[in-house]
Amino acid sequence: MKPADARTTPMPTRPSLRGAARLVAGVACACGAAVAGAQSSPWYLGLAQSFGHESNLLRLSVNQPVPDGYSQADSVSSTSLLGGLDQRLGRQRAYANVSVRNNRYSRNPVFDNTSYSAAAGLDWQTLQRLSGTLSTSAFRNLQRFDSGEFGFQRLRNLERVSTVNATVSLGLVTQYTLEATAGRRQVRNSLQDPAVQAREFTQDNASLGLRWRPSSAAILGIGLSAAQGRYPKFRQLADGSYDADRFKRQDIELRGTLQPTGASVFEARLSNGRTRYDLNQQRDFDGLTGSVAWRWQPTGKLRLNTVFTRETGQDSYATAVFNVPATTDYSRITNSLRTQLIHDATAKLQFNAALDVYRRTVVRTTPNPFFPLDASGKERTPILSLGARWTPLRYALLGCDWSRERRSTSGEITADLSATSFSCFAQATLQ
């Protein structure tokens, strides 16, 4: 893609905080007044406006120079149209929602874009013991790569993700339930660059499991799952065509849920899996993944959620180092810990705080034994987030969010990074 996105339209000026506040208040008051007398229905339409500021929009590492023609910090304005439904049909429930957002950057207009998200589903059950869900989703968002391996991506790339999932549950006897799932996930990118196209993949998955509920306070489960996927443009050849890489994964999984009191719930999942790739064999994986979660509600107004996860990812890139083919894997294993505190100060006012800590390994591998350029690195990234929500009217919502991220690293192919973001929004719905 040529920098046609950096069009000759005059660069918009940065919105002032006073003007942003006026517009946010105007959206909330005008839309709220219009819907104050509306009757409830399964349908809703809405409008939202947000203004935010990013201290490190380009995700540049510490002391990394800002490319000519770009600004490291930027302000962004997003205008969203919302719509959806939630309808009961006897024993069934149908739902759908869609959001379209127009995003404008004051100092880096090359990243201006229109993003969207949509989801639809059906929860169903029969008169007997058969029930299930069918759901689909799609979204498109601006994606910016990390600057550590490839350098700053100066062109706009819109990542599109679509999913389809189905679940069927059969209650065998009072305490046992047999459950089967199937799904597909697909990732595509708009930027026609080999390094970007290498990220695209399609994955199909299926699982079969048995759940046992020995008491009202405990649920245990065991299951088998399998997945297969394909990177259609994993590596570009000299004639311009692509090599595709395929992978397969099998897991055996144990699950458990325990509710010792009415205020506390524990959930755990442990998987022993194996993943094999046709071409990118350096990325083969054998080992344990899983998660542990604790939900605690000590009072009617206070909730604490804590989750630890250990997972593999799909972020693998084909690249080259001094014209030698190489692969960079940005998420071979990621360990994450999230703690979130939610406080309902009043019926209309809510505060939340969260701390996320990520640890991951970055690996670069080269298949050439005569010219080894293997390298690795480690990252630790804590992210602190604060937020507030106010519902002055039944169909109006205002809020602000602040977050601070600081990444510390060791190794050869990753670098320290820091970023701060702040945004406020107003939303009103007609129902």
C-alpha cells in the first residue's frame, strides 16, 4: 500500500478538552431527553461519542526516534452507531448487536479508519434434555504491530476477525451432561505486505466433554478437543506465490467449579496439549496450559475478580534476517494475571480498577544451520487501569477510563516500552 492514506486533506486540529466536554455532554443530554419517555422493547438503537489521548500511539520503545511525518502522541475521536435486539421466543432466546465506529486521529491522519463489531446468537432448548447455542461474530479494528522486530508499521492495516461457534448439551441423567462443541475462527488483514499477510490464519476446532455435578456447589468435567488450522500465506516465494503452513493440536482437558459460599466461586481448567506444524516446526509445542479464576462478592456493592491464565497464541511471523529465512514467534507462551475490583457506589455510579500483568517469551528461529541467527527475549508488562461509569438516565451512560502500561524486557529482540491512555465517552440508547 502506498502512503495514499496520508492524503492531502489538511490535518485536523487536536480537539480541545473544553470542546470535547461540551460535545460529550450534548450527546448525552440530547439523546437522553429524546428517549426518556420511550417504552422498553427488545430492540435498541444508540449513539456514542468518545475522545481520548494516547501518549505512545506508535508503540515506540524507550528512546526510539519518532519517524519523520508522524507524532508519537495523538488524540483520537470516535463516533459510534449502535443497534441490537434481545428477544425471548418461548424456550428460545435470539440476540444480535452491531456497532460501527468512525475513528479520527488529530496528528496521524494516516490511521483514520472505520471499524465495526457485530455478534448474533441463538440459545435453544427442547422439551427433553437437549439444549445448545449457536453464535457468530465479526469485527474489524486498526492494528499496529510492535516496533521491536519489524520496526514501526507506517501504513494502516485493518484486521478482520470472524468466528462461528455451536454447542450442544445432552442431560444424560440428573448429575451428568454430555457436551459437544465446534467452531471456526478466521483472521484476515487489509495491508498487502508479506510480513502482514503471514499473520492470516483459519482454524477449525471441535471438542467432546462430560460434566458431573455431584452437588449444587461443585461441577467437574473432562473433555477431549482437537483443532487444525492453516496459514495460507506463511512464506512468500521468489516467484511471488506463497507457501502455506498447517498445524494440528490435540488436548485433554479437566475442568472444575467450586462454590464454597454464596459470595465466592472458584473455577479451574487444566489442559495437556500437543501442537505440530508442517513448516514452522520450531514452533511445535507440548505442555500444560490452563486457567484459575476466583470471583468474590463480599458485599452487595463490591466485587473482586482474579484470573490467572497460561496459553499459547497464534502470533507467528515469517521474516528474514540478512536475507536468511526466519520466523519470529511473539507468543509461544503467555502467562497473565488479572485482578479487577468493581464498586457500585450508588445505583447510578460505578468505579472500577484493574491490574494486568503479562509475561511472555519472544523467539526468533532460523532453519539454516550454517548461518544461525536464533535469538530470544522475555517481556514483563504490568498495566494499571482505572474507570468510572455514571448513568444519569435509564438510557444514558457517561464514563472515563485511564490506563498506564510499562514493559520491561531482557534479551536481544525486544525493548522497553511505556504508554499512558485516557478517554471519556457518552452513550445514549433508544429502546
